[in-house]
Amino acid sequence: MAETTDKKERGSALDKALAVLEAVIAQPRPVGLPDLTAELGLPRQTVHRVVQQLEGNGLLQRDPARDRYAVGPRLTRLALGAINASHQNGPMRAVLQDLVSEIGETCNIGMLDGHQVLYIDRVECDWPLRVQLQAGSHVPAHCTAIGKLLLAHLPARSRRRILEVAPLARFTDHTITDPQAFEESLAEIRAQGYSANNQEYNLGMIAVAVPVRGADGGVVAALAVHAPAARLTLDDAVAHLPALEAAAARLALAWGLDGAEGEVPEGTASDAA
């Protein structure tokens, strides 16, 4: 342990900053300085100095009530930008195109960006009746399939902070605006493994989303199909869950989230099931 500690202590400032960021990102909830110090084997004053610098640059944010640190807004933007740019390399787009070819409806990938969902990639279907949005578009989290799924898998404290900033605004008569009913719906999502949007954001539009998980089982993004209810019923969309889940597994492999390295298997999403 002493040799490892000495090696880390001799590392550059960048090495220490990256080590702190990786340690914070690896935790499912905000982490305190004592835990970071024990995890990294660095002197407390060193960790404190690095954390302050990262906080000052927006890469970490401090919860003043508990003196703990979590991912900051600038780091979130950098991560989202990197993933958004990565679709130009092909694998993520190929997974979506295969899925759209199989299901015949628009599919998209999203992550939380504050209290909204950011579409990081999207492939439209060929039907003339569809909602046209581009990668980089934002939609509310509380009334969309991707958003509800991601909120459901956040730590309760983080979810409360988001909902304090962005209350449950009503978009249609189907939008869930009661906090207790909303929490119950999120518990159901966690239990069943997917989320549904039954005309909660736009009348006549439905969607179903599944998680994209990392090697530790944590949810890092979501994959969804959406369509006009007149063309694809919610039950029909749920019937496509095996294809969605297989595509989500291919995305995790493409991003290296499953702990393995390698190319995405060729073929359609159903081939990968």
C-alpha cells in the first residue's frame, strides 16, 4: 500500500485530478473527503486541494448540507458532448438503424442533462407522420419514457433536487403531476425494468424505453422507441422490449460499458438477442 501511495503522490496534478474524478464518478451517491482519501491513498490535504480546484472549474459540485461531492455540470456537459460526438464513428448509429429497420418506428438514445433529457442520437422512421427532433434536442424528463426511466434509477436525494428545480408541469391530461403518484410510477419502472410514456408529453404519441447499463449494473442512458398511438399501440410497443433490450446491450458493448473491449456484433438487434 505504501508503494502505491507513494506512486500516486508522485503523480502529476492531472493524474490526481483524474483519479479524484474517477473515484467520484464510480460512486452512486455524493462522496465525502474522508472516503476519497481512503479510496485514493492520498493525503487529505492533497485530495482537498484537488477537489477544490475541480469544484471551482465546475467539474465537481459540493452538497453544502453534507459536505459531499458529486459530478458537476461542466463534467456532465463534457461527457454528453463526447458521447454525442462519438456517434460519428458509426457503432451507435448502426445499432439505432438496425433497431428502426426491425421495429419500423423512430428510436433514440438519451441521457439526463439537469432536469431535461438530451437526445444524444436519433434515427427517424420512414413514415410521414412522426415527431421530428434532432440529436442535441432537449425534452422534459418527468413526462417522457427516457426521462422517467433515468429519474427512476437516480438516488432519491438527487431526484428530489431535480424535481425541486423543475416541478411536475402538466403537458397533457395524461401527465403525472402528483408527486406521490409520480414516485409510485418510478417504483413500478424499477420493478418492471422499462418505462412507458402514454401520451404524457404529446397527445397521440406513445413511447417505451429500456436502460443502457454499465458493467456495475448502473443505468447510464436509455434507449426508446416512440410512435403515434394510432399506428403503434402501447401494448405493441411493449412487445418490442426484447429487441430494445438487445439493442441496449449492443450499445453498452459499443461504449465499452460492459467492461469488455471489442466491436459491436454485426446484424440486426434481433440477431443479438
